[in-house]
Amino acid sequence: VVRGPRLKMQYATQHATESPTFVFRMNRQAEMHPSVVRWVERTLRSHWPFDATPLRLVFKADPPRRRRRNALARAEGASSRFVKMPKKKWRELQKPFWQREKFVAQVRERNRERRRASQEARRAAAAAGGLPASVRI
């Protein structure tokens, strides 16, 4: 018994002819039960003349698709699996972190604090008689 969502064969293709190889695309990765593999092989042999030929059957799965919007919403602190998010917020979350409004605001505030600190240091130095207030440090 395979756990999780139902296994589905999406499509199949013959990959090689020397040793007939069939590649089956599945909806998710899972071990196929031997009885299912035998059923697929018998079905192929009944439809095409592969009487004494060994068949190779390969079952592949595409990587699982993620719901990006929901993953980002959960990262932002939402608890529900399916979250309606405003388009503006979604677009903001799609940007690289250095272009997001929150990050840009933090950088601007940090730069303002540094400027204030350097101005205070200059004023203190000028008051102590070390440098004129107009000289940059």
C-alpha cells in the first residue's frame, strides 16, 4: 500500500529500442508494487509483440510542486494552509529581500542614525576645540 495522494501515471514514452525501455511519468515519487509493475508489463506485451524480449520499465516522478504563495504566507506568520493574500503584498514578497520596502526602510533608518551620530561627534569635537564644525570626519 502506498501512502499519500493516489498514484497516477501521467504519460509513458519508449525511451530506447535496443533493450525496449519505457519511461512512465508519475504524479509523485513512490515505490511501485510488484503486482502493478507486472500488470503494466503484461499489458505492454499484450498490445505489442514483445514476446521474448526483456522489457525495462522506469517509473519517474516530477519534483513535487509547491504552493509558493502559501509557503510565503506561512513564513509571514499566517497559520492557515490556504491564504488569500493581497496582490500588492504578494508582489512585494516576490522581490529579492534587498528591494523590499521594509528592508529599504530599515537601511535608510540605519543610515540616518549613523549620520546623526557622526554629526554629534563632529559637534562634540568642535566644542572641545579640536576641529571646526564644518570639517567632515
